[in-house]
Amino acid sequence: MNSPYPRGSVWRRWDLHVHTPESFENAFGGWDSYVATLEAVKGVSVLGVTDYFFIDGYRKLLELRKQGKLANFDLVLPNIELRLGTFVPKRGDGTQLRRLNFHVLFSDQLSPEIIQEQFINDLHFQIDGHPEDNHGKRNVTKTAIEEAGRMVKGVQPAFKGDSDFVAGCKVVTFDLTEVRETLKKGCFDGKYLLFLAAENWDQISWDGQDYLVRKNLLQDSHGLFCGQSKTVAWCLGRIGDMTAEKFVMEFGALKPCVHGSDAHENAKICKPDDDKFCWIKADPTFEGLKQIVYEPDSRVYIGPTPPLYHDEARVLTSVTLSNGKGWFEDEEIPLNAGLVSIIGQKGSGKSALAELTAYAAGSWKTTEQGSFLKRAGNYIQDLVVTLKWADGTETLQRIGDEQSNESKVRYLSQRFVEKLCADDHIGTELIQEIENVIFAYTDPTETLNSSSFEELRAARTEGIREDRNVLREDIVRLIREEAALRDSKAKLKEKKARIKALQDELVGLQKQIPKPATEQEKKLQAELQKKRELLSQVQQEVAGYKQKIQKIADVKARVASFSNQMMRFYVEVENHLKEFGVPEAARAAFRPQFAGDTEEPLAKAASDIEKAVVAKEGTVQKPAEGTLRAIEGEIKKLTEIDTADKARQKRIMEIQTRIAAIGVEVSRVSAEIAQIEGPEKERIEHVAKERLVCYGAYFENLQREQKTLEDLYKPVKRRLTESDASTTEQELEFSIRWDVDVDTWLKRGAALFDQRRANPFGDMDGMATAAREILVPAWTSGNPEAIKAAFSTFREKFRSKHPRDFVRSDISIQDVSEWLYEVDHIRLNYGLKYNKVDLEKLSPGTKGIVLLILYLGMDTADTRPLIVDQPDENLDNESIYDLLREYFKLAKARRQVILISHNPNLVVNADSEQVIVATNTRRASGLPHITYQMGSLEHGTAEAPGIRQRACRILEGGDVAFQTRESRYAIGRKPLAAEASNPSAGL
């Protein structure tokens, strides 16, 4: 089963259209020069030996190859060219008609004798332009063709210079129906291909009367001989309004186009015009050629060089295992640059090769207990894994040594995918994977030199989030201010009662003042009372001045603090300005500072007030009239006046002092009452409004962040909606959503309430219901106005009952307000939807599809080899074929993909370029012995089984099992044209 081409299907140059000296028209100059020219050809793997109607030239080349000549070609195939008796327009306007040529390429497994006896000998030809010919069907022999030549030379002067044979060859035509019937013989089954020679068919009008003729011709062919780029694109459904679906519906299948030099002279051999070389990605075998029928868009290419798009520094060319200690052979395993599928029975060593490769590349970071390296690591210590890369570099890693941090491949272990896609798992790992895809689609000029999406998001939203933190602090500040105002308001009744008590006390005191014994004493009492009241007023005035001095000191401290903040701000900004290249002179303009000298006005104000204090207090010596010291001196003198009754004089002094104090307190408390009933009452109303405004502003800020994030996601959204995105990709949707953890919020609130008493909603269940009905829809809407309206409705219900009636005794109203206005339970999150369903609500299998779409179809920035271990475990075959198959085909065109799978829809229908078959046998010691065989999917025939037959046994249960299921499904054998669209036919 070993393949001579273990690397599998690679691009090779084929020329399937080279004539020989046996062709009726040629300028080769004989066989010697012809063979010498062929042997000088370099870089061409497969040669198609073309002759008109016969196979003599191919027979001659086979004999030469048996003699050791033409060894520079891997394969030589026979190509018999026939002219059909069918006319088609030569130009798009239909003004000129031409005959079409048809090519029959046979397998090299058919001997020239079988082709001659079973095909050529059973064909018949007609003579072009001579429908009156009564000879009927003519056998394809040189004698019959010479006879036809003599006939046309007698009636058509244009042929008089030709030999009878050449003239006959020019007018011989064939019936394609007969050709097809002849090829139905069992000896030709699967061993021929029909190619129509048709240039510029994309430019032909398909409205003419011969539409059906041309349609049938195209349907009956496996492909076209054509080098015109527009026709190639047309045959693949990629030009104009001819889509792939429309082409398949019209002509049965997409058609591959091959091209050759059509050499009739030595100078043209393997040198097509304009370097339109034909590149085929396949083994140089006829089975390899057949793959272009199944994969016409990816297996054949016409151009100067093959379509190699991989980054050579990120393509593994081989994995070498050495010092395997009996577990592995010491061998080099070559790897294809496209899709490498590792297959085998359970426990055969498929994952072992993947894990060893990932380990050597520094990408095996799993701690999975069931992994191969976890189970076998102690037994294979010192196994050396060498990775060779297409750029010529090597990576060497010994099992047991610490891995590098290079992470040269992207490794998705089976359990990693299962974990990410589990029913109960939407964690940071999956989010990070989504973020990586988003970051990959971000224009490098928009990344702000960030190294990850997390860094970019932080950079783009830093200012917005700082503003949001300020708003959050403002809400708390306003709550505390309102709490203080309400505490002050709650003392209003007490203050008014205090006024009344003082007034009552004043009345009582006034009644208790002893009546003066003399008129002189009466005047003395009145004068003392006046002086004491004046003293209280001056003392209160001085206290007010000193309060202002303290406030000036506070302002000075705040100014100094703010000045320091401005300086810190400038120092931080100046570093950025230097980075931007702003010159030093210009940087001064960015330095924030006060417009003038703040110290001078504050110092002057303090000095003026201190002077006023000094003036009010008075000097120690001879204080001015009306000053504090002067009044105190006057009171002292009045109290020193001798009276007859010292005890009464003392009592009068005490009462007068108290009356003066009552007056001062009444004045102060009255001012406080006026403040509460005036400015503070008005402030309470404004605080509530400001707090609601801040609450709404918080969500406006959140909305700004949402718009910023949406700008970051625009590249991905464009990729998902652009016209060339697949239907599956278009069903994916990135969305910014407002997530609300209402349960946690309610739980924190419940801790504040006395559960034995009814709250404004009855109980916590009622409050939870109201919150979900009123608040949650608004919170999740992302509409700040709707949020404010809903919150106001909910808050009004709260106000219908005093908090003291339902909160715990140790909880303050401020605590309740801070909980009610909490915002931390509402945050932005981005989600991925598939078919309008949030990712976390999808089944594990559908999550797996979405995850693989991200890796295969959208993560285009990562060109490292992608190793995926059994991604199909939770997926049905229909989803794999309809959704994932194409993504694997797309991914392998830009990055190397190494796939471990049991599913034929991935291995076969995704068209693996290389299949590695893992086998595990037990040695006498009981230890496993793991070996690998590899080759292309097309390697192997019924006569010589190979990779294809082994894949059929492993993936399908064998050909008998496959055919039994096929018959049970009653699908039946597809016709030839339809067979081209059935990749399973490749088995």
C-alpha cells in the first residue's frame, strides 16, 4: 500500500496535448529529433501523447520508454483526438461555424492493443461535406481514410496538394454518440476521460437554435481543452451571471479546463503560448488526473507558475521521529502543504502524531489527562521530534524537555474543542478565541499598536470608562448629600421645638428678674442687659469672621491640591506630547494653570477679615467703643458698682447672661430652620433630579462605549455580510448586548430588608417580578431614556412606603439608595449569534460548527499550520458536508491543515491532499508499535490497492459496506456528467 509519492497530491506540470511524428500533419522532422527534444524537456511530469484517430505514436513512445528513454517524464498517457460531425459558432455573433474536436484520454493501464482493438477498430467515420456518400459507415483504417482523401481531392481543389491520407484526415468526422457507446465496454470503465476542445465558450450566445447541441456536448464531456482565462472562470461558475449553482444546474457539473502546447513541431513541444502551463495537483497517474473532474476549481490551474499561496516559513514539510524506543520507527514523515488527514482505527496513534508535532512546535499546552503525551510521556522520554519547514529551517524537541514558547502551530485538541463547546461552558477561553478573530480583522492602522484585542479595547475605551467611574462616584456623592439633607430635614421638628422651648424659657426668665429697689438700680439693670446683648452680637460676629478665615484656609488647601493634580496631569500628558514630537515651546501651552495669582486674593481676603476681627475685638489698651474688649470692660465696670443686695445682683447677672445666650441660640436655630425650609428644601429636589440625570448619563456613557466597540467589530461584520461570504458565515452575527445580572442585584437588596415586613412590592418575589417586568427590559434595551423612565417608575413604587417600615434596623436609608442606584450589575458584553440564536444557547455540535467557522473561514490572519483533532465528534454528517467541508477546502488554500478525523465527508469530500494512515500493533512486550503510511487520496487501484482502498475500509467500512449502504439508499449509479459532481466517486 506504500505510495511512491508519500507527500500526496502536489502541483506538477502536465502537458496533455503533444502530437507525434505519426500525426497526419506535423513538422517534427522525424523521430530522432522529436525524441531528442522530448528528452531535453525539464519540469514536465506527465505527457499526453496526441494522435488523430490512431495510437501509433503512443505505441512508439511506450517502446522507447521500455528501452530507458524519456525517463524525464513520470507518466505518458494516450490522447486520441477526434473531429466531431457537429457544427458550433466560431464567433459570438454566430456568423462563422466550425467543427469541434474531442479528446479521449485513456489510462496507462490500457495497452495500445486494447485501445486499438476495442475502441478504434469499433469506430466509424463520415466524410465532412459529403452527405451523399453511399458507402455508409467506414471503419477507421488508413486505407479507408486514403480512399476518402482520394474522393474529396477529386471534387475539392483545396486538397489537391495533399496526399490521399492527409486529405482524408482533414475531412474525417465522428459521431460522439457512437464514441460514447463504444466506451461503455467494461474494459474502459473508469479508464478514460473526454475533453472537449472549446475556446471562448463564455462569449457564445446561448440563445441560438444550436443551444441544445452545445449543451449536450458540454454535459457529455468531463472537461475542456482551453487556456482562455474567461472560459476557465465561466466553467467554474465565476463570471458574469453564470454562478456555480446555475452552471451545475445547466450542465450537470463544473468543468475543469486543461491546456497543452498542441505541439506539431519540435520548437513547440511543452511550450504553450503565453506560458499557459497546465498545473495539476495530483499524483502523476491517471487516477490523479481524474481528481480534476471531482475538484475542478482546486486541482487544476493554468498559468506560468502553480498557485502556491502559503507562507513557506509556516509550512511543515516533514516530521521526523527518532529514538522512538520501539513505540515509533525512526523515520521522516513528509507532509503536504494543503489538507493532511490522519486516519486510523481507535488507538492507532492518530492523536499521537498530532500531539508530538504540536509539542515540538511549542503549542502543546494541554493538561488533559486522556491525551497521548499524558498517558505515554514516561515511556517515550528522550524521543526526539524534528520539524522541517518549507523555508529550510528546523525545529528540534526532545520529549521531556521544557517546551519553547514559540507556538509555531495552532493546535486544537479534541478535548479542547469539546470543552469550549460543552453545554455549560461559555468561558473566557471561547471569548478569547472570538476576540482573536476580531483582532485579526482589524486594520493594522487601527490597532493603536496594541498586541491583542483586550489591549485595543482598553485603549479605545479608557477615557469613556474613566468618565463612567466619575458618574458612578457622582451618583454615590449625590446619594450621600441627599441623605445628609434628609437627616437635616428630619431635625426640623426638633429645631422648631427648640425655638419654642427657648422662647418659653425667655419668658420665664424675664419674669424671674428681681425688681430693682431704686431707680438707679433699674437703670443699671437695663444698661447691663443692653451691654450683654451687644456682647453676644459682637461675639457671634467675631465667630463668623473666624469661620470665614477657616474656610479661606480650606480653599487654599483645595487650590494647592488641585494645583498638584494639574501638575501630575501635565507630567503625564507631556510624556505623550514628547512621543508625538510636539516641540518644547509648544508643550507649555498644554500646561494647565490658574489664570492669575490665587494666593494674593485669598491672602488679602484673610488679611481683611483678620483686621476686622482685630477691630471687633479691640485693643488691649483703650479699646474703641463697641469693640469686644470695650463692651467686656463696660460690663465689668457696671457689675462692680456696689449695690445693697449682692445676692440679687448676682441673680440678675445670671439671668441676663442666659437671656443673651438664648437670643444668640434662637437666632442661630432660626437661621438653620430657614436654611432647611428654604435652600435645603429646594436642594433636595434638585439632588434627586441630578442623581437621576447622572444615572441616565451613566447609561449614555455605556452607549458611547457600545458604539466604540461596534466600530471595532465593523471589519468582522463586513466579512460576515459581504457578498462573497458563504451563507453559513452570513448566518453568524457579532452583537453588542447589555447583560444584566438582576439576580445578584436582587440578592444584595434582599439583605437590606426585614423579610418579616412587607416592602413596597409585598415581598421579595413581588419585587423580583417587578424588576424583571419594569427594569430588565429597559436595562437590556441599551436605551438611556427608556432606562430612566423605567427606573423612575420603579423608584416611585419604592417611595410609596417609608424605608423605615421595611428595612432592617441596622440599615440606613442611604444604604437602600446606594443599592437602588447600583449600576455594576449592568455591563456590556459582545456575543456571537448563529441563525439569530445566542452562542451559549446552541447545542454542543452547533457550537463546534461556529468555532470551526471562526478558525477555518475567518481567522485569516493566522497562517500557522492548524492541527485539529477530531472536530467532527459531535456533528452530524449533513452538517459536516453542507457546512464544514467547504471551510476546510478554503482554509487549506492559505494555511496548512492537519486533521484527525474518522469522517469521510471531511477526509474525502474536503479533498485531502495527503492521507496518513496510522497503525498500532503490539510487540511481544505488550508495548505499542505505531507506524504510518502516507500518500494521496487517489493512490491505489482495484488491481493494486493503496491509500484510497485503506481509507475506504477505515472510513466507510470497506467497499462492500459502502456499496451495500448505497444500494439500501436506492440512490443508484449516476450518469457520467453527474458523476463529476459526486466526490465520493473518487473512492
